[in-house]
Amino acid sequence: MLTAGLRGHLTPLVIEEDDEKITVMMNPCGSGGRAVIDGSYGPPRNFLKIKKHPLMTLGKENFPAYCCHCPFQDLIPIETTGYPIWVTEPSENPGIEPCKFMLYKDKKSIPDIYYQRFGKVKPS
């Protein structure tokens, strides 16, 4: 389901697997990353960048506004079920480095940091 949705951005996907997770990478992200590459955050479009908001930007500064939907794809499942469906790791350099979506094979192996960044505690 995740990869089918991401393919809708018409961007190549790289999929890697290790013992604990499957990682899906888009480079560029077909939405936020592509807007960066297209120059949409500069003149004349001047798309909004969020200076810093702990939930919307995962604490990152000057976060592209379109990328703000990604943290909520993690937060909403955490708040409703206790665990994310997948873990989103936005690019440090959107449009240059890939965004990552990690699907952990065992939800109990999801690192604590992915809860802490929302002020949440991982279920025990």
C-alpha cells in the first residue's frame, strides 16, 4: 500500500531490506522534494517554509511547508493505536537527499526516538 501511494508521485523508489525493517526511499520526494528542485520556495512562487514547530517539522528549521504532512503520517497512528504504521524520516536536504519510509517487521523494535520526537513514550 505504501509503495503504491508513493509511486503516484511518479518518482523512482529504492527499496532496501535488513533484518529489522524495509526502507523505501524517494529521491526526490515527488511532492516536497520536487517543489524544492523546481525552485518553488524562492521567487516568484515563494512557497512557505516553517521556521520551527516541533510537531510539523520534527524540530527542523526552515522546513518546506508541503513536507509537513509527513510527520503527521507517523503521529496520527501513534495517537490512535500506540504505534506508527511506518516511520517517516524526512530528508535533511530535501530535493538532494532521499526521504525515507521505514516499515519495521516487529513494531516493538521501532526505536524510542520515533516516539520521543512527538513527546510520546513507546508502549512497553
